[in-house]
Amino acid sequence: MVYTKALTILLVLLVLTEILNAQQATAGRRQRGGRNNQQQTRNRGSGGRRGGGGRPASSPADEEGSTQNTDNACEEIQVPMCKGLIGYTQTKLPNRFNHTTQLQAYRVLEHMWAMIDRGCSDNLRLLACSLYLPKCDGPRRAGQEPCANTCKMTQRVCQPRLEELGYTWPAAFDCDALPKRACIRHLAQHNTCDRPYTLCERIDLPMCQNVSFTVGMFPNMFGQCHRSQIITEMEQFQPLLDSNCSPNLRFFLCGVYMPFCTHTEGQLSLPCQEVCTEVRVACGPTYTRLSGGLPWPNKFQCHRYPSAANTNNTCVMPDDAPTMNLQ
């Protein structure tokens, strides 16, 4: 089917983009790590064991320019691929990777977002999020990490599927290094997305009831096919909608999470890149303020969406008239 092929191409491009971004991010961290090691060596050389008058090497938080959680207090989870989706709402940093801010954790997790959304198991999201954003179990206790058994069960289910998409099991997901007690257990029931085809359906997402297009497609371009999960993820952007930062934000969100079906053959249509750019410019600063300093979500990066000027791709603008309806 035409729209099935289109979605397959989008998913392949998305996976390749995430792999490239992850490789570039890893290279950047290695370069920064090398510079930090050189700085630490110079500091030790200038001041002996105490460091003398040398300037201390910068921490990861210093490089990110974000605020550290200096009192180890619980904080509300803001990272979009985890917020409201993992069974707990507060985290406690630093984590085992010495990330002291959610921004640092997000910089790693954003490259796993496509992998997590593919739907091999909700336990993959739980594993990734609880590893980088440990559950806060009180101000006087260390953050809870996923159990070793949670990791092993998830790896057994997900690793074969991820390898089919070109991913390798992340080295950070070292199951043997995780605790066996006082930890986060795996979900007994976990959603999987096994739909072999895409289907045009009536848009019934609560946030999208006033959008002119009424027919959308599942799974979406990220491989998400469970309405409850999509609704929960979209709910975190309600404060952004309430800010009235852009009149096109609702249209954009709905077209991202349930791409519009247009024409009688059910052709997949995403919001045009021009809409994305307008929304990002108008709403980006507000999102950063509301999320405690996080950048515009990776899922909403505008290079993912076709331009209205490209005749080879089909996209829609807010003032376009819908051409497909379900009776």
C-alpha cells in the first residue's frame, strides 16, 4: 500500500538519523572528555596534590550551563520520553553516570527516543529512564535504579528487534552491574506494537478534537501505535498550549503524533517543515522555561518534516482543506 511504503521509508530515515546523531554525540563527548583530562593534568601540575592555584576542571554540568541539584533533593521529571510514562514522577540525581542535571541525562536519552518508541516493550522505556533518571524514594535515600532482572528480561525481548533496525544493545545497559534488591522491577504486562501495517482511523486524541483534519494514521512515524501512550505523551505539552505561544502548535502536535491521512488512497501527510519552524521559533523559549531548561524536543526537530516547496513529498498546512473523511 502507498502509505505503508511511505511510513516504512520515514521509519528507516528516522533510525539512520538517530544512529548518526548518537555517533556524533559520542564523538563530541569523547573530545570534551579529552579536553577535561588535559585540563585536570595541567591543574595537578600547577598546584601539586591540592591543586594550588589551578582552576578545577569543569564538571559536565558546567559545560551544559545548567543548574546542578546540589542538595540531592527529589525533582519532578521533565525529560519528554520519560515524563508520565514510567510509573513514577520524581527523580534523584546524580545518576551512576555522574549526570547532575536532567539536561545531561536528556542529551543521552534523546538519541534513544526512536529506539524506545519502536514498541518492543514498555520495559525498554522503564529501563532507559530509570537508569538515567533514578526514582526518588525520599530525600535521605539514594535513587532507585532498575533491577538486574528487569534489564535482562528487557534485553532478551528487545535486543533481536533492535538489531533488525540497525541498533546495538547500548553498552550503558550493563545488566550485571545493576542491583538485585531495592530496585525497580519489570512490568508484568508490557505493551508491544506488532501491527504489520498502517491504517487510517478517525482521530480521537483528546487534544486534537478541534483540528480540521479528522483522519489520521497508526502507527505514527515513530512506530507508536498505542493511544494511551500517545495521549499521555501529548499531555505534557498542554502547558505549552495554554501559553498560546503559537496558533499552529495544536495542529503541529496532532500531525506529529497521528499523521493525517489525505486523499482516498490514504496517503500519509505530515505537517510541513514551515509549520514546524514557525512553531519552534514561537514556542521554543517557552518550552525551555516550562521544562526547567530542556531544549526543544528531538522528536520535533524540523529537518524531519517535508517542505511545502518540495513537490516530491506531501505535507499539509493548517489552512489546507481535508480531502479524506471516514463515514
